Amino acid sequence: MAFGARMAKTGLAVTLALYITMLLGLQSPVVAAIAAIFAMQPSIYRSWRYFLDQLQTSTLGAVIAVLWGTFLSNQPISVGLVCTLVIMICIRLNMGETIGLTLVTVISVMEASGQWDFALNRFIMTLVGIFSAFFVNVFVFPPKPKEQYFKQIQHVFVKMSLLLRSAISHEMKDSVYREELKQLGGAIKSLSDKYALFEEEQKKLKRPKYSQSRQLVVYKHLLESLQKGYDILTAVHNHYFQAQRSLELDQRLDENLERLIKFHEHILWKFEDKLKPNAEEAEHMAFENQRFMDDMSRIVPASSSSFRIAVVAAAMYDYGHMLERLNQVADHISRFVDRKKDGRSILAWLKK
């Protein structure tokens, strides 16, 4: 497991929360530490949203817990009923992410059972933990998801291209191939989660900038192109080697994969300002992609296994079509950044 900034910041937030509780003379600082762990978020926007949402639900949960514990009881069945009620309220308010820490607050406050000063102590410790996580996340190595996103795109592409180049030739050991494929799927899932952060943040903005909308389009196409490449690998793994194939078919598919990978690599170079727009390459790519499908109808034998070959061929065609769209986006963004004439490169614009 790689050591990341979020791990270190979580530990730092816990430390800060514990020190603050000591300075304030609060009892049972473990509540503040737990709150700091829950409140650490992957982006500044989510940290702010979580801070506001958790403040509301924790306050509401603490009030309900105090009233219930004061006028009814704090027996186990009562704690369970209050937790159920608080969960329903959080879901009703569309604040499901705050349920965990809110329940910690409710349980710790209900332990007071009518002792208002003790209940307030527990509630303040929860707020201390939330604030500590928010403070650390904003001011200590603040998250840069856009910069991390493109770096991860490049890393995933390198891993995917290696698997694609060895998929048809079947040079890689089966156990190694399966493990690498699993890791690749996890990396693409991680990218998908990061994209969800960007999309969520933009949807919350009342009037997102035009450039931000363009960035989101680029991020989406970059992600989808990797997903299409991954679809080829899963199709090959599930269907190709179970079908009857000829040497000519192996060679044709291998050549097509090499062409697709090279084109994908060139597109990423455009985003890094290493290549200029090339309309001829794009036209040739579209022609070759269509010719590939025509060749498949000629090469693939008419047999019960032809369907399996068709699944693999269709995945490759779909990948090629996605790359055509990604290339159009790269050329369009290149012209857009040039029109701005502010000295920024495409890559710098994407990371902004």
C-alpha cells in the first residue's frame, strides 16, 4: 500500500484534535479523535460541505439525544430508537454521509442522561474533531485532484498499453495477467471516483465557468477512453482464447491493437503540448477502424465461436471510435487555449 498525503493528514488531524481538547480541558478526547477521522475528505470542497452538513446533523442529533435522555431514559433500547430516528432524519435531509459521526455524537451525548454540562462537553469535542480535519485538509498539503487526475491517467495508460500489447500474443503468465488486470480495474475505479468529485463540485456551483465545463468534458473523455481499453482486455480474457482462431486473425488483431495504442499515446501527447493537431492521422485512424471491422467479417470463420471473436472485435472498434472523439476534444481544446493567449499550456489549463 502506497503512503499518501491523506494518511498523514488524518494522523495530523487526530493529533491536533487531541491537543485542542487538552488545552480546553475537555474530558474523554477520544470523541474528538473519532470525529477527526470521519471528517477527513478527499477534496477541499467536500471538506467544506461535510463541515456544514455535519454541523447541522450533529447539532440536531445532540439536541434530540439530550432531550430524550433527560425526559425519557438512556437505556439501550432508547439509544437504539434515537439512533434509528437520527438516521431517518439524516437521510431525509440528504446528508447520508454524516450518519456515522452523528451517531457517535448521539451515543456519547446520551451517556450523559440529563447532565447538560457533560453532554455539551461531548458535543464540543465532536466539533473540535470536525474543525481539526477541515483545518488540516485546507492548509496542510491541500488536495490537488485535477493535477493528480492527469498524472493518474498517464500512469493507468502505461499499465493498460502493456496489457493490450501482450493480450493477443498471450505472452504474459495467466496469474500475472489476472493480477495486473485486477489492479488496472481498481485504478480506473479510482479515476472514476475522482471524476465524480469534479462533477459533483460543478453541479453544486450555480453558474460554473465555461472553461470549467470544458475541463469536465476533457476529464470524462480521458476516463472513458481508458474504460474502453479495459473493456478490450476483459473481452479478450473472457472470450478470445475460448474461440477457434487462425494465425492471420491473431496477427490482424495484434496489429490493430498496436495502432490503437499508438494513436491513444499521441492524443495524450497533444494534451501535454508535445504534438500539434494532425488531421491526417485522425482521418487515417477513422478509415482503418472501419476497415478493421470489414476485415473481421472476412477473416472470422463461420462457426459457433465466431460470436466470441465478434465481441472482441466490437470492443476494439468501440475503443477506436472513442479515441476519435478524444482526439477531436484534444484538437478543440488546443484551439481554445491558443485563443486565450495567456501563456498557459493545455496541461496547465487542465490542472487549474
